[in-house]
Amino acid sequence: MSLAQRLSVFVLLVLAAGCDHRVPTQPSDTGASPLGVQRSTGPIAFVSDRDGIEQIYLANADGSAVTRLTPGAAPAWSRDGQRLVFFSAQDQEIYVINVDGSGRSPVTHGWDPDWSPDGRTVVFRGPSFGIDVVDVSGSNFRALYNTVYGAFDPAWSPDGRRIAFSAGTYIDEGLGLWVVNPDGSDAHHIGPDDGELPAWSPDSSEIAFVTPSGSIGVSSADGSGQGVRAAGPATSVDWTPDGKLVFTRSASPNRKAPGQRIFIAADGDERQLIPEASAPVRPDYSDREIAWRR
């Protein structure tokens, strides 16, 4: 997908999500988690519009006990597993929230947030479409990387040493993978020339990403040894703590119909991780943007 197409899709999603202003004050069970059963506090977070608007949900590791948390998108876990940072399309703000639904508080204006491993800092795509960092309190803003082509989807490595992101390249206005140190030094392109949505492996040795065709690629942290691990078209990817890939693609066998679902891949096999919602408000709903606590 070209940079221009990506920006157009982003604007459309923002406009659609901003039409509804309902904000629950606490988690409530929906879909696969009827009243009276366990509420999940993770380790899975994902985004779904199964209840009519785009919201963040939590689920157990086996996909059970799906629990609505808050309206929002792009969730990322704190290392201690007690909080999530996320983006709200309603006001274009980044927020943090406790996994029990309490303590929802703003951090800064921006998109695509992720945590530093020590839980003190948030990296995000800033208003200038570059990669920025700010303390979780909203103070001490620092710009890390800026480009006229735009930079997206920063991901902080679990070892804390590098931040990966996708940024515009000169090749067909595509997106390539880059890394930068947390102090803003040594920003450089690691390839591929067309890859986005980077996700670090638990040991920081590999980076998973989505290709323009939607397949899931994996490379070493320096960009070498690139290879396809799962067929697409995928729209997001992450890792489990034990090194499995989790990703979003169409639920349809031909993989082109509307309605995304979350899958897990291991040893060449794939299976749907989050079960079908029970009586969803939107029959053509999508589950996407999975984030696994680790």
C-alpha cells in the first residue's frame, strides 16, 4: 500500500470512529463473554467493532473471556501487564488505562503508541508525522525522527535498545523498515523496501512485519535473513511470549471478504484464536490489531 493510500485509509477510519461518543466507565462483558463469567485482564488485547463502534477488548491466552475495555485502537501493553496505552480517534489523543478499566488518562496528541520496557516513556507518531517520545505523564517531549514521507507504527524492542518503525522511502512511495536508538541517534533503513507494522520478537532478535501483498515477513533485527512466515492478506502482526506469530486477516476462506479475524501460527499451522462473537451488533465486524502481553 502506498503512503498516500495509507493516509487516506487512516483519515476514513478517524472520521468513521469519531461519529459515536459513547465511552464506558468500566469494562463490560460482550460477545464471547456473557454476563456472569470471568472478565479477562489479558494477556491478549485487540480491537473490534463487534458492538457497533471500534473498541479495545481483552481476552485470555486461549481466546476465551472476551471483555470490552474502552473505545480506542492501537493498544500496547506495559511491561508489568497492568496498563495499556492506546489511541482514541474521537479526539486524536493517546491515553493510558488500567486493565480493570480504571485510571483512563490522557498522555499526548498523537497516534500509534508503544511503551518503553521500563514503563516510563511512550513512543508514538506525532503531529508532524514523525516518531516522537514523551514521558507517560505527558511531559518531556522529544522528537526522534522526521521525514517528509511520514513515519508510522513505532515499536520499542523488549531489550530497550532500539525502536523499529515504518517510514516512507523513495521507492514507489512505499514504506520500509527503519530502526533508531531511543535517544534519536543512528536512524537507518534496514529493509525491506516495502514493509510496515513492525513487531519485535520477545528476545529482540527478530522483527515481524506486513508486506504490501499482506503476507507476514520476518527478518533479523539488522534486516538480514528476510523470509515469509505466513500468507496474507494480513493487516497486523505480533508475537506470543514463546515466539509464535499472531496476526489478523480475513475470516473468509478466499481471504478477500470483509470481516477480519485473529489467528495464531505455529509449526506451519494456523487456527483462529479469538472465537466468533455471539450476536454481534455488526454482522460484518472485524477483530484486529492484536497485542500480546510479554
